[in-house]
Amino acid sequence: MKTSSAPLVDRIRQRLAEEAQEPTAHSVAAALRAENQLCGNGTVLALVDQLRRDTVGAGPLESLLATPGVTDVLVNGPDEVYLDCGRGLERSPLTFPGDESVRRLAQRLAAQGGRRLDDASPFVDVRLIDGTRFHAVLAPIARPGTLLSLRVPARHTYSLDQLLASGTLTSLGVDCLVQLVASRAAFLITGGTGSGKTTLLAALLSIVDDSERLVIVEDATELRPHHQHTVGLESRPPNIEGAGAIGLRDLVRQALRMRPDRLIVGEVRGAEVVDLLAALNTGHEGGCGTLHANSAADVPARIEALGVAAGLPRDAVHSQLASALDVIVHLSRTHLDGASGGGRILRQLAVFERNPQGLVEAVPALTFTTEGVQTGAGFDRLQSVIGPLAVPR
């Protein structure tokens, strides 16, 4: 918190650093005496706690990261700290003494991940030891000050029953998804940031038969399904010298040599889409992953953009897509009536179909609304893929 003693805390911190001492009651009391400050035991112990928070874990953000249900902690300079516990962003009363404190925390967290963060390299994206995804951009590039974004990995894997109880899924949605997994159809879970894509994917992977081997490829390990035969590969960013990077595309190729019954790409967002489409076209049934998209209808264009950027011709992307993927499971963070909100819901199931021009489109099959569920032009195609569904027509 901001206090009038911030300059004193900085001087104590500097003095301890120069003397290579840990912040203990004895060393802090000695440093206070050297600063001609007479303080009681309570003040000394409070300073020790504050200084330790500044050197251990995520410092003052540690309590927010430990909040039950938290998925994201965001710092917008020294005066604004937000957290998301599944209800949308909420402002925290926590503040920092100044931007230098935010910067110091950012540099320390970057160093924990083996990355450099300074004026010459003012932004960083790294996974911390506990699995938290950490991103930072230093001021003055960032406004209103140094910006921190921490994505907290799921502490436990939700079941479909729990997602039903929370309102993310309806009973019909659960039935559809169970049939989708059992059919071994290839699918993508799509939605915006924080819409619950990874949470739902982990729940679906947890109901895959234990006789199947799951090989999961991720940029940062987040998927932890309750499944007895799961192995994972994680990408690696370049080191301080800019060498040693291992991308998702390399890992997808390695995964194909690991006898996967199901190949899972935690998040498709780059050239790995080419290898994933190729794999799903060569007998690897049941593959799946997540993809950022505003709606199910936008998914073919997103995949086209990724594939073309990776060097695949547009026609080839659509040809591969048409035979590789079957179903889109789209999630939303808005209410069924369209009002904005923080809840995560299953909004639509769609199927991939070619149009007369040969391009793939996402055709709605089931759309969940406040009135119930609406069937779309792709409903019969969905049933041919995953089996009959008891849905009022």
C-alpha cells in the first residue's frame, strides 16, 4: 500500500542490498537505527514482511494470486490493480508506492523465468516456475505505467457436472459434448480471452477412455485433465542470448512420433496449424485444441489467416480444413440474452461445410439462447458426425 514511509523503505532495501543481508528483524532494526529511526517491534516486523514480499514470489500480488478462483491479475501502473475471479474484472484496493516498485517486481519475475527486462528489452512473456503466465511492458512504452499481466493456471480440473452446475453448460450441452468426445470427431473449442476454453477442454479430455494415449502440445502448460495416460510437450522461448527457442510447430511434429491416440494443441495461434491440419488428415482421429475467435463464423477465416501466414496457399488451407476438422464448440463471456457479463457459457455448436466456391464455412448446428436451444442448418450434419441428438426441432 502507498504510505509516507515509501522513501524510508527504499533506503532500508538499498542498505540491506549493499550489505548483502536478508530482511530479518535484526537486520531491519539495525538498518532503521542507521537511518536514525526509532521504531517499535510492530513496525520492524511489518517492514520485514514488506521487504520479504518484495523479494519472494510475486511480492504484493501474492495474496491476489492465491485468491480462490482467480484466473488473471492485471497491473496498470502503480495505482490500478485488477483481478478476475470468473465474474469479469474487479478492481483491487492494492496499489504500489510508485512505478519503480512495479518495474522492480516485473524485472524480478522476468529473471525467475530466465528472461531479461530493461530499457533495451522493455517487454517479456514468460512462464514462471508455478505455471503462471507472466507478461510485462515497461514504462514509458506502456501507459499509465509499467503493465503486468499474470494468467494463473487452473488449480484443479472441473468436471462436466461442475460446469453444468456453474451454468457454463446446459444438460443438452453436456449430452452433446459427451457424444462429441465418444465419436472421436476432431473439434476446436473457440471463444474470446478468458471465455473458459482451456477449462472446458480439460473437462472433455478427462472423459476420454483411459485406454487412449493423450499427447498435449502447449505454449505454456495449462491442461491438466484427469486421465491416466497423458503426456505433454511445452514450447520454450529464446534465452537471454536469443537462442534455444522451441516452437509449437516443432512440438506438433514430435508429438506425431509419440503414438498419440489423440493429439491436442492447447492453443492454435501460429504456423502449427499447418501441421495440425496435416496430422488430422492422416488418420489421427479425435484431435482437438482451442482457438481465439469472436464467433464460430469467424473460425474458418482465422484458420485461413494462420495457414496462409505459414506459407500454405488459401485453397490448400480450405481443402485441409474441410477434411481435418468436424465441429466448433464456441464459448462466450456474455449472457444468453446478449448482455455483457463475466459468466462463461456454451453459446454454439457449429460444423464445417464447403460453400459453392469451395471455401469452408462454419454452419450453426445448435445455438443456446434464453428460450432454450435453436437448431440450425448444420444440425443434420452434426448428428451424422456425433450421433442422434434428442433436440426439439
